[in-house]
Amino acid sequence: MLPRVIQQVSQFQKGVSMSSISRATFDEVMVPNYSPMQMVPVKGKGSRVWDSEGREYVDLAGGIAVNALGHCHPEMINALTEQANKLWHMSNVYTNEPALKLAQKLIDNTFAEKVFFANSGGEANEAAFKLARRYASDNFGPEKNEIVAFYKGFHGRTLFTVSVGGQEKYTQGFEPLPGGIKHVEFNNIEALKEVVSDKTCAIVMEPMQGEGGIIVPDNEFIKQARELCDKHNALLVFDEVQSGMGRTGKLYAYMHTGVTPDILSTAKSLGGGFPIGAMLTTEKVAKSFVVGTHGSTYGGNPLGCAVAERVFDIINQPEVLKGVEEKHEYIKQKLLAINEKYNVFSEIRGKGLLMGAALNDSYEGKARDFMNATLENGALVLMAGPSVLRMAPSLLISNEEIDEGLAALEKGVQKVVGQ
Ligand SMILES: *Cc1c(COP(=O)(O)O)cnc(C)c1O
């Protein structure tokens, strides 16, 4: 044990050395579960980002479908600072006004009658899956516990959510996994019919798969999944963590389908960059979460809810949602034009501002190269699996910013193709 004075000095010295942090520091101090880009972003405004060397980028990645209003939107700053001056945290021993206002808005604008708040998508799903089990157990007995989900689905990183997710790489080495979960091929109604039974408590799906490669299923598939649920007294759970909050041009993607889920999870764009998640459901189903059955220390905290409420008001305007669909078309045409020149994509897909450009066979597995080359030329894009470039920009991005971002993408494509 060092004397207290010396401890303080060494703390101070640590503080001084902090001024020399760089990307290399990451490898020294962080658990190596991420491999971030070399550039370190330090500032953002709207759809633009600057790195620690002062380089400017157009952001077509949107923090993985989170920064729905871009960076540092003035209304979000107002909401956050106003609330920061009032009340930060009380715990769920008390309720708070921002949470109640946000819940009311979610209910007024969706199928939902009840809301549970969490801090992330994974937590919203954890609540959704637990509720589905509990509801089945309460109403039909403990034998009805099977969750049917889909390959390539993604629902978060807790043990339950990776287990319901359909990608083995996320469960490997974490066994034993929770049981009672079955997976079938996405968008294959026959496969689904084969496994759904009276033992099924829920079918869990993303109405449009995000991480799995931006895959929009047939509407008929979604309709028949609903019918199967009704036939077997199972709940239909939509994970709209990525597809929700205006991302597809409607408030939630289910609104394109004519199918209503029993439970819906939402996060990512909900907070526009402030961590928050929510689970929406009906009054009937919500009854199975009685006092004490589930909870969260920070879920529904005033700061997150105050920001999300403002984000909600901005996104939930007809002109903003219409803009999302127009920008989809605009981007799609430009990507098709790039493809005319370089022949790299097999398909441009997705809905609204959640778009995937699937690489053709010649470039299979090369999405990372395109992403890196685009970054070098001044724009941020994402991948959705090794062979799909993904874009999930701010819903408020301008056509000029799209032009600039896609010019950088084109240069990136040119570079990879020329190699
Ligand atoms: C991102 C994502 C999640 C996980 O959300 P976290 O906030 O990272 O826990 C869950 N489901 C889908 C569909 C997602 O895209």
C-alpha cells in the first residue's frame, strides 16, 4: 500500500498521460471484443463527423441506425440539458413525468396499450422473451415454453437474446444455453409450420432482418406467421430495435405489413443516441408482468425518456417519414448508377433508410474492404455480414450530403475494383 499522498500523485500522473490517448490506447486498455476503425471521431453535427486529426466525413452509418436525427440535434440537446437541470434519476420506486409522457406517445401511435422501459435493445428483448414465457405459463401452463425464431436473426448479446438469435458465432463457447428455443429458415413458411405447435409460446422475428443482411421477408410470410400464432395461442414478437422509429418510412415496420404483433421491442433510434429501449405490448399480455416479476434500475430514467420524447415528436411527422421514403429512392438510384459503372452489387435492398447493397459473387466477403476504402475517401458506411454494405443514415440527411457520401463510396468502390 502506498501512502495516500503518493497514490494521489500517481492518479494525477495518470490523468496527465490521458492527453496522449489515441487509437493505439484502445489495444492497451480495452477488452478486445471490438476492432474499431483507426480514425477516432471526436465531434459530430447533423450528418457530418470529424476525427481527432480534423478530417471531415459524411455519416451514412448513423451509429448503426441509432442517430436518427444526426449528431447533436439542437432539440435533443435542449431536451437533455433541460432535463439534466431538473432530475436525473429516481429509480422505479417512483415514476417520473418524462417516462409517462413517452409511454403515452408510444401508445397513442402504435398497437400498444402498455410499455416497459429498458436501456437497450437487448434488454427490451430480454423483457419481451421473458414476458412471452410468463404469459404462456400463466395462461396455458409451463409446458408451453418454446420460442421459435429464425436463422440470421439478431436480438442482442445477453445469453437469452443470443440464444434466440440465429447466428451460431454469437453463442459459441457460452454454453450451456437456455433451452426451449428452435430456429428455422427466415421467410420460409413451410419450415415455420413444421416447428410451430401448441408448445410454442412465441414466434420471434425482425420484420426486416438487419444484422442478418438487410432481408425483407414476403408480406405473406409475416401474415401466415400471425395466423400460426393465432392458431396455437402463441404470441407474435417483433424485434423492431433496428427497423423501428421511422427507419423504414413508417413509425414501425409492422405498419407496412397489415400485421400487428403482440409484443414489440424498440431501441436504437428511439433515443437518437441516448441509451433507451422499450417493450410495447397489449393490456392482456402485460398482465403477466405483475409487481416484482421484472425490472431495471435505469429503465425509464428521466434523461433517456426526455430525449426520446423529443426525438419521437420530430420523427413522427408525415413530412419526415415521407422524406425517408424519398431519400431511399434517391440513394437507390445513385447506387444503381455506381453499379452500372463498376458492376459490384447483385442487389440494392431494404426499406426507407435501412439499406443494403449486396456484393455480387466476384466481391463476396469483401464488404470490409469497401467500407474501409469508403472511409478513406470521407464517408462512413456499415456492413451487414461479410458481403453486404449497409447504410442507416440520419433520417434528416440532405440530398447534398447523400451526394457527397455516395461520391466517397464511389471512390471507395473504384479503389477496391482497381486492386
Ligand atoms: C441492435 C439490435 C439489438 C440489440 O440492441 P442493443 O441496444 O445493442 O442491446 C437487438 N435487435 C436488433 C434487431 C438489433 O438490430
